Amino acid sequence: MGDLLALPLVALAVAIGRSRAPDGPRWAGSPAGRWALPASAVVLGGLLLLAPVDETSRSEPLLPAGGGTFDGGGPEHADGRRGDPANRWSHLAVTYDGATLQLYVNGTEVSSRAATGDILRTDDPLWIGGNHPYGEYFQGLIDEVRVYDRELTPTELRAEMSTPIASSGASPDAGLVAAYAFDRGSGSVAADASGNGNAGAILGATWTTRGRFGGALRFNGADGLVRIPASGSLDLRHAMTLSAWSRPDESQDGWRTILHRQTDAYFLDAGGGTYETLGTVDDGRAALLVGVAIWFCLMLAGTPTRRVGGRSWWPPVVLFLAGSGIDAALAPAGTLFGPTLVAAWYALTASHRGEAVALYAITALFTAVTLVSIGGAGTLDLGRDDGGIARSLALGVLFVVAGLLGARYRSEEASKSS
């Protein structure tokens, strides 16, 4: 379904790719018109190239976050700037010293914000891998979960990253109030190695030997979690550090819990924070889309036939629709039948040898990507993407190149005519 949204963009790009008298708009032969039309194709290609930026943020939206509720106010959190990659271990930690929240990813601070006051006290449980009442379940592996009632320094955090949780008989680290190594491998209880007796009940999560250090728990993203009853040692007051290793199985939308003291007293999430820049990208792209749509309407108003810019708009749209049908049938492979057919049509209708050669080269490249994808190269699979990230990229490249070539040859024609 996502490829169908590109149909009007295909028609628009073809329409503004080139304009020739007498069937083009009356103003298209002016110097401004000669440059504006291919420039519009380049802009449209740029919009399609921006699409994967937005799609990537949504297909991999696990922007980590951590925080809590202080002095009875609303929850406050520090948010990550990049998503946690799927199928890869990441170490997440949040610290609070009574004045500042700091979020760390793999030992590096990624964000901070001012926050003051005592941490909310509650009689509710501590949850791992999911929570109540929100039900924000994580899908993947979680290992080496730690809760401290003090702030760890960056040096301590980096040391902790490389050190597995010691057995329950060992001397705990200073300030450690709960620690879960998940190394037992069986049973329905998650042992607490801190010495504070904060063992948890495993509900729906399963054991695995593929942890970051030793074993781990696998959470299903639907109802799996660990419930740890309330205790005095879990009532953090003036400072805290929450940390864990996590390995998402796949992309997941929304807030996803690693550690959560109900309700919002303190928490560490694999996904949940928002990255403001993505909203800026969306707004800019929407504004540009409106602009090129208005441009297209102006072109149609000055064009008496179905041929816009010297090319009929409907053949490539039909080709793209047919190719997209094949791409959909072969999903999740990253085939490019739709963009390949449009690129071939561009090459066949090119009016200059250099333009045709460049567009045939792009056609060959798209064909090669399609063949490799059909051959089973896993790196080209798109997972559950139905918007065609690879096809958006391909169309963006095609339209940018076609627009630039159009501008070049228009300039040459204008020089000869003068």
C-alpha cells in the first residue's frame, strides 16, 4: 500500500522533468522556466530521499529514555537521539543526583536535563520487561539489570558495562539495591544478587543462554515481564542509577519497558523518548510537497493537453503500478521492479545520448539490486516495511539524476539558440 502513495509523485516527477514547446506551458521556454522545471524534479527526488529518514525513525523507533517523578510533579525523562538497533546488545543507563537527569548509551552520555526533588515513593511493584498499568512490553532479551540508590559516575558506569553481576553470595557494590543477572536458567523466580531480597516473579518471560553475560530473559512484547514486590530498599530517595543490557528482537513502536517502578516513580525504557528533529523533517517535507503540488497545478493550468513537459505522464505511472505489484508479491525482498521500469522508460524517451546512457546505467543498477535481492541476500530484506524504503531511495536517485540531466541539456540548448 505504501508504494501506491508514490503514484502521484511519479506522475509529478515525469511532468516536471522536462518541458518543450509547443506542448509545454507557455512560460516554460523562459530562462526561469527552463531551470525551474528540472529544479522541481530535483526537489521531488530530494523529498523521496528524505522519506527513509522518517521511515527509519519509525521502523527503528526505540529511542531510549529514563527518568522518574520528583517532588510529586509529573514524570520527567531524558531522551536518546538515536534508536536502539535491533538484534544488537546496547547498554542503557539513567542517573539522577538530585539536580540533573543523565541518559547514557554504551557508556556515553547522550542527553541530560535539569530535574530536582526527591524521587516519588510508592507501594507499587517494580517491573522488568513490561509494566502496569500501561502494558508497555519489550520484545527481546534483557540482561544484567541493576538499581542503585546513588548516582554512578561515568567511569563507574563504563566499568559496570564490562562486569557481570556477581553471585548473590558476593559483596554487593556500594548503593546497589537490586541486581538481576538472569543466570539461573530455569524456574519462575528472578534472583536478586544485591542481598536485599528483591527477588521477582517471572510471568511470561522465558530463559535463554544467549545473554550479554551468561543467561538472560527473553520477553515477548505482549505479556512477558518480571514482577518485584515493593520494599523499603526499592524506595529510592535523593539519587539513583538504573542500568541494563538490552537486545531488541525487532523494531517496536512506542514506549518499551526495561525497568519501571509503578507508576512512573523511576524508569528506564528501551523506547519512548521523542526526537524533535524528526518533527522538523516532517514539517519541512510536507511544506515542500505542498509547494511542488502547487507548481504542478500551475503547469497543468498552462498546458492544453495530457502531455506535460514533452512527456505523457500516464505510461510511467502504469509501469510503476505494475512493477510495484510485483514488488509487493515478492515482499519482504528489496526488489525494485517499479523504479526499474520507470528508469527504463526515462532512458527510452531520452532526447540526448548522454542522458540515455546515464539513465540506462541507473536501470542496470536497479536491476542488479533486484536480482541480488531475489537471490536471497539477507542484507536487502526490508522486514515488515510496506512503504518501500528501498524504492523511495531508488525513485529519489532517479528523479534527482533526471532533473540534473534535464537542467544540463536545457542549458546547452539555450546556449545554442542564443
